[in-house]
Amino acid sequence: MNTGTDILLVEDSINDAELTIRALKRKNVCNKIHHVLDGEEALDFIFSRGTYIDQPFPASLKLILLDIKLPKIDGLEVLKVLKAHEKTKLIPVVMLTSSNQEPDIAESYKSGANSYIVKPVAFDKFVEAVVDVGMYWVIRNQPTQ
């Protein structure tokens, strides 16, 4: 089910990114998946700065999958910036991370995360979790404008 929407995946692990992209494409959850490797690149992509200065904000961006432990700017800081900005505050942000630490979970929700998913170790469970979150936030959930 292609929805004509885009997802931004902020993930520094190439293996985890490939698994996530493969899972989302397998179920045709979105139109395009943009992948960036760190928090700084995520903010540059979203706010059209740095190497993305000539690229306008993708209006079709409907979901951000955000890891917490990222180089340069961590995921929690990225989340705070996104939720404080008028242009991005309504875009659902799902923390997709290996951290099951209570402080990370609490801080994510306090900072405006829409959901928090701990990456399963088993491939089939990982694929299932990614597809479920993609289906919910991109297809079923319709945010207010």
C-alpha cells in the first residue's frame, strides 16, 4: 500500500538502516525513505541547510524514525528541536532505538516523542516492529493540520 508519503530515517548503524528500509519497502508503507546518519545531518535535511541548502523541505514527510544514540547531535536533542519548531512540531517522531533505559524513555516522551520502540535483536521481530510502526503512523494515523 503506497501512500505517497515520505519517511526520514535517522540511524547511524548502516545494518539497522538497511533492515529498516527493507522492511518498510517490503510492505510498501511509504513512497520514499530518506536516510541520514547523524543528528546534525537530520536537522540540515529538515531545515534545508548545510549540504541540503538547495533542497526544499519535503512536504510529503509524514514520519521521522529517530535513533537516540547518534553522532554529532543525539536523538533527544534533535527531537527537542523538531518539537519546538512550528514547521515540524506536528510530524510524528518515533524513537527507534536499542536503548531500553528508563531515563531515555521518559526523556523521549517528555520531549514530545509520539512513540518509543526498542529495536528487537531477532530480524523477524525487528521487521515486524518497523512495519507496524510505519503502517500506524503513515497510513492509519491522521494528524490534525
